[in-house]
Amino acid sequence: MLLLLEMVVFGLGEGHCFSPVVIGVDLSIACVDCVIALFAFCQLWRIHSRSQQLGWTRQKVFHFLTGCSNFGYCVYFILTLAATCNGWQFWSPYSFVLMALPEILFFTSFLLLLSFWIDLCHQANDEDEDEECSSRVSLLQSPLTKPGSSSSDGHGRCLPFHYFRVRSRQKIVVLAACLISALMVVVAILMGVGGGTAYSELIPKIYVSLLAVVVLALGAALAYYGFLICSRMRRVRSESASSEMWKVGGLSVVSPLCFTTSSVIALLPDSPILYHSQEQRNNSSAYLLVLLILYYYIGSSVPSAFLLWVMRELPQPISPALREERETIVFISGSSVSVHHPPPPQWTTSLSSQNQVVRASPI
């Protein structure tokens, strides 16, 4: 990172770099994203140190995606400055990939949040599916482990993803992220083949416009399901429900506002998002630079920071007594051996939708 900054300073001294105003804007956005990424990774380490037995939880996944997204933005802005100031050839396709990857991670994190909210709202309808999945998992695991053996614990330590069960709506999130990533690769290849022609400049604009429409729809969906969850939690009188309601309400207001701002800027005819070259950035007016700042600060940094702030609470460390309760209990009577598994969490949930919202945290 320091080497890249030295390359930027060297290019600035040679006189073939961005103007000082553009460099200041890019470096300020990179610094903010770097701070957010460092906070997300440090918090992820603290959370994992307290709950290693749980594997990958929602809180860990959100911190990981947010940290990777903001770190990608930081690398993108610094590499763009270094490439322009040092005259790197054929930089546009690589610059587009470095810009699109953090956006995909950022979009995936909030789409994953939306999938959890949808699961929570339709939890009563999904109980049958959960029971079928849990019974299917127990049938698949029973021949591999013997009662009383510790092989299951070793398997869980070697494969932490064993604890993270991907449900149907989360699979849709993964599929959507893969499709957008594949589209990004196709656009980058077409930009490299086009070689700076008008055709190669039109394709990324179409990609940015399509993604802006999708992000706008994501903001509307977050606002709708956030309002639906808050309306249910309002009927429950408890301190935890009130705290969770404020978190959900804040996300359902901040996220749509920020997504709408970034989407409108991306859909403008003279949007400065795809300005990669020295001539484009230096010829940008103050109005376009303000749009660039609003797009990255309001559209990305603010939602990421607010999401980390909402999930800032550390989980309680798992006590040995609670760990023993999750183990399989074996009763031996004569020649018969009966194995009793603790009931799945889905069987002990309340029938009331309000209590389900409180029991399963939306965050």
C-alpha cells in the first residue's frame, strides 16, 4: 500500500497525474473505506474468538462481507491513482473489475440481510421445510458417527462451515451473486476486446444502470420487510424487542435512502462513476466530483458503517454446561441401545408470530 502511494507521488511530480482536487477526493474515500474495513475485520476477530464453536454465524458473515467490500474500494481508488499517474496500459478492464467486485460484495451483504428478514416474516410457513431438512441431516449423519464417539466434534472443528446451514433463500442470494459476477467478467472481457472504442464505453454504462435498478429494488424490499417486522415487534412489550425494533427500523430507513441516492446518481447520463482516465477526471466539474463523493460516501460507506454499528454487540461466550446440553445422550438398558437427540430449535419455537420475531433476532 505504501509502495502504491509512492508511485502516486512520483507520478504527481512528473506532471502526468490527476489534479490535486481529484487526488484528494480519491484518497479521502479510500481512507474512509480502509477504516471501515479494519473495524469490520477487527470486530470479526473478536466475535470469532468468543464463538468459535458456532462456526459461521450471520454476524460473522456480515462483518466479513462488509470488510472485504470496503477493502476492495480502498484498493480500487489507490490502484486507479497509481495506474493513471504511471501510465499503465490497458487499465480500463481491470479498473472496471476492481470497481465492480466491491459493489457485488456490498450488494450481496444487504441481499443476504433481506433474505433473513423474509425468512423471519415467513417463519411459520417454513417450519415444515425446516423439520424435513433437520430430519434429513440426522439421517445422513447417523451412519457416520457412533454414539458416544468424539468424531463429530473433530469433524466440526476441521470443517467450520458444517455449522452454517444454507437455506433456500440464502441459496438464491449466492446464485444472484454468481450471476452478477459472471456478467461482470463478460463486460470486462468485452471492454478489453473493444480497445477504448465507443462500444467498449457503452457496455459498462449498461451494466452500471442495470445494477442501479436492482439496488433500487433491493432498497424498496428492505423498506417493506423492515416495516413489516417493526409492525409485528411493536405489539411485543419487552426491552429486547424494543432494541431490535430500533435496529430494524434504522436499517429499513437508512438503507433505502442511501440506495436511492446512489442509484439515481448511477442512472444519470453524465454519471462520473466510470471516469477512469486522467482526461475524464481532470475535466470533471465540481458538480460531478460532488456526485462521485455522494455515490461512494452515501451509497456505500454510510450503509456499511451503520450495519456494523447495529451489529457491534459481541456474543456471549458459550459455557461448558451449555455445550454439554447439545451433545447426544445415550441410554443403555440391557441389550438395547437408545439414542436420544435434543429437539431441534424449530420444534421449540412459539406458534405466535410476535414471539417468533423476538426469539429469532432480525439482525
